[in-house]
Amino acid sequence: MPDISYFDPNSVGNPNNNIFGLPFTEEDAALVILPVPWEVTVSYKAGTARAPEHMCKASVQVDLTDADIKDGWKKGFYMRDIDKKILMKSDYLRKEAELFINYISRGEEVEANKFMSKTLKEVNAGSLFLNNWVYEQTSELLQKDKLVGLVGGDHSTPLGFLKAIAEKHGEFGIIQIDAHCDLREAYENFTYSHASIMYNALAEIAQLVKLVQVGVRDYSESETEYVTNSNKRVITYFDKEIKERMYEGDTWKKITDEIVSHLPAKVYISFDIDGLDPKLCPNTGTPVQGGFETEQIFYLFKKILQSGRELIGFDLNEVGISINEWDENVGARVLFKLCNLMVAENNLS
């Protein structure tokens, strides 16, 4: 560890330092954050590709005290620089994808249009490139025994990371905080759509033995059929059912204990910010009424650690950007909690 005796955690955040104004290098840090500025397949509002950069800027406003995890920051958090080539590729393919989405939304046949057929092929090839790039970046970090978190971008971004996690850790489960199931097969004809991330992860990663979804409130008939026919490999806690249980007397503790009981020993967090109440993330890609307060989700994560389970990685996705910087400030604080959880011991206060 570097000498941080000179660093004053009570002082103003230094924008010349790294994430949260911390003075760590990648080599020094226990946890490395990979930003993935990618939003090619978003199906409604764009902006998430630039969220990592905006959250990093907002992060210097985050105070470094975590009530549950004392001095977690001292383990070292570091975020890599934004890869501008990835961002430029995303911007180009996003424009192509928008044309394609507009075309098929009118009921037009893709096969009847050579340009649209070519566009679809380009977008799918670009998404495959991104998956491989993420895999290479995260695999390298995991081989160095770094803890790793990923910040998107849209929710398609972590597939390569999940494959690297599987190689490193073997069997694991995902706790997914999300307004959506993301279990659609090739949504809008895009194989690696943001709405297909969990479908693809389950199809391509045998070591993913359990997916527990929490807060889902916008989903298709095919997705509910997938959950029903998954032989409990996927367990979904719908927002409506959670709220009704609480209205009728169940406590959040009782429900979280039940959620945690479904998880295996090693757990990965996949956090789509739209799982929160949209008052906290109004500029996310596809906001849906309902959802959680941040403290409800932080309580759930705390209970996962207190149960003795190991957190092996996380992604935070679909954070929007806004004129008043509200979304990115909420995102930065969620990111700080996720970083602290990753370096925490299991016996949290």
C-alpha cells in the first residue's frame, strides 16, 4: 500500500486525483473500476455512454465515510481512463442502431432492405467486439488478483466481465437490481442488446448457477415464461409482489433474508440504476415508476455480506446524465457503496 498519511479525507476532493478524489494508482489500488462507454443498443433514451466520465467528475463531492464499512477507501479504489476509441465506436454504431430501430418499429422487413441488413450485421459485430474487449480488460485485472467493478454504459456491457468472473471463480450467482428482467432473446434483432444481457449470460456461462432478480416491474410475456421454465435457476422478486407483502405486514428484513437464502456462496452484483425509484435516476435509459430507495438496496447488500457470502464483482449501469448533474451524483454515491462492499470483511457493523 502507498503512504497515504499525507492524504486528508476531510478536505475538499481533489479533481487531479482519481475517482472520489483518492490518491491511488492502479497498481496500488485493491479495486479497479473499468469504465465502459457503450450504449449502442439502448431502445429509448441515450446518454449512458458518457455516465462514467460524469460520475467520476461528480465523485469528488462524495464524502469518504461509510457508516457500515469503516475506512474502506484506504484499501484503494482506482478507475481507469475512458477509452475514447470505444466511445467513438459506440457513438457511430448508436446512430446506425437508431436508424434500424426506427425502421423495424414501422413493421418493415429487414431482409427486404440491403442497407438495414448491413446495419444489423455491423451492430451485432460491434457488440461482439465490445464483449471481447471487456473480457480481455477484466480478465487481465482478475489475473493480477485485483477486485474489479465495471461502470457502463448500458446494461449489455458486463457480459465479457461475467465470463472472466466465471473463469476466475467457478460457480457463482448474480443478484440483479433492475426494473426489467433483461431476459429477451436478441431484442430488436440485436444479439447482445441491453435487454438481453441476462438471457445471454445464462445461455453462455454454465458457471452462472443462479440469477436472483429484485425489483422487476416492466417485463414481457416471454420473460415470465423464461423464469417459470428455468427450474429455479432464475428467481424473480417483482416490485409489485414485494410492495404488497410489505403492505400486508412483511418486513424488508424478512424479504431480504429470503432473497439472500437463494444465493450461492459467491455473488456478483448487477445494478441497473433503474431498479431505484426514478426520482433518483430520472434520466436513466428506460425509467419505470416504482422501485427502491438506495438504503433499501444497500441493506440487502449488507445482508448478503453478513450471511458469509463473498462478493466477487459488480457492474453499475444505465446511469443517465443531466443538466443539474443529479443522476451522476446519485450514481457516484451508489458506486462508492459498491466499492466499499467489495473491500469489506463479512462481519459488517
